[in-house]
Amino acid sequence: SVERSDDPAWKPGDRVVVNGWGMGETDWGGLAQKARVSAGWLLRLPEAYSTRQAMAIGTAGYTAALCVMALQRHGLKPGDGEMLVTGAAGGVGSVAVRLLAGLGYSVTASTGRPQEADYLQSLGAAHVIDRAELSAPGKPLQRERWAGVVDTVGSHTLANACAATRWNGAVAACGLAQGADFAGTVMPFILRGVTLYGINCVFIDNARRADAWRLLAQHVDGDTLERMTVEIGLSQAIAQSSVLLDGKVRGRLVVDVNR
């Protein structure tokens, strides 16, 4: 919440959230108890969320919302076909599964952790597949299956997802957990009219940010957030970072900066 403001748009006590803008990357404050930031970075926190729940959503959940919004703007509707979410047991993936299912889409979740199938189904996934179906080199054009895709993985997974996307479908790419390369061809784009959307969560206008948080508040409730969240202390953050990089964290980590 705001402690002090030199900008008339904000007053002490206002509940706010900041995503992106380089915080924790090019600017200090990512894991701070207090931070002085530009007034233009702030958004009002939806009433549906506590400040802790806002951090459970975090940049990952907000990115998932931007991906879903891109697929909606493309014109994809519930009933158009299967929606694939890759890296589904991770932070972005978990929220994407919940959002799409909450909106009425049929969701297929791809994960390398089959033991998380029950968890993903509790979020609304209709089907769970092994990531091995997507992670190896594949044909440049495959059987049409996906109406839309939220991809957090990149590399061969993204290429295979595009290759199996249906006519005039769309893929929202936001991650590179498998790799930064794109081992695909132009064939899905020029033969099936598939659209690949790149999702940047750092520098976008506040109107779209507010839309993303409204979408989250409508479809990701507090109980769901609890199921996908583990809380750690700041003293545990470095050790947990290696677990995160190994792809072993389910859902979201919230860091209590006071311990």
C-alpha cells in the first residue's frame, strides 16, 4: 500500500500493485520491504484480492492474463476447440489453465510432472498430456488439434504447438523454459493462417494492465490461489531459485520479505 505520495493520483493507504517496468531487473525494489517508484507504475489493486494474494498472482499470473486476452482479441471463443497450455504446472501455466477453464474453454495441460495431473484437473484442465509429446523435434506441419495455445516453454515445444494449431488459430508465446530458439518453419503461418503473438508483460499501457487484473479477479479466486501457492521467507529465496530453475516449483512462490 502507499505510504507517501508526491503525486495527487495516490494517497497514503491506497492499495496498489506493480508488475514489470523493470522492477527487480533494472530498478531496485523487487524483494524490498519498501520501494520508491514512479506513480505511473502503480495500479489499484482489485477489491477481490488481499496484498498477499496479489503477490500470489504476481507477474506470472498477470502474464497469463495477457496471453488469454491476446487469444480473446484474436476471436477465439469457448467451443472453438482445444486450448493447449504448456508448462502448465508452473506459475504462468497454472493461472492460464484456471483462466481459460473459468472462461469456458476446453483446456489441455502439458507438463513434465505427471504427478501434478490431479492438481491441474482441479484448476479446470480437461486433459493432461506429457510434455514429451511436444518437446522433441517434429514435423513442420502436423494434424490440426489446437484452436489456441498459451506457450511458456519455447524451442521445439513452441514449434510443435504452432505446427498442430488449427486453421486461423493463435499461439501466445511468453516464455523460454525449454529454450530461446524457435525450431519451426513458416508453414503453419502461411498454409493455415496461424498467428503467433509475442507477449511482453514489462512495458505495456496501464489500461491493458487494469484489464488483465480485472480478468484475474473474475476467474481466479482466493481458494484457487491458495492451492497453487507456497510461501517462503526471504532467507530461502536463493535456495529456492535453483529449484525454480529446475522446473520443480508447482504454481507460485510468495516471498515474505520480513523473514
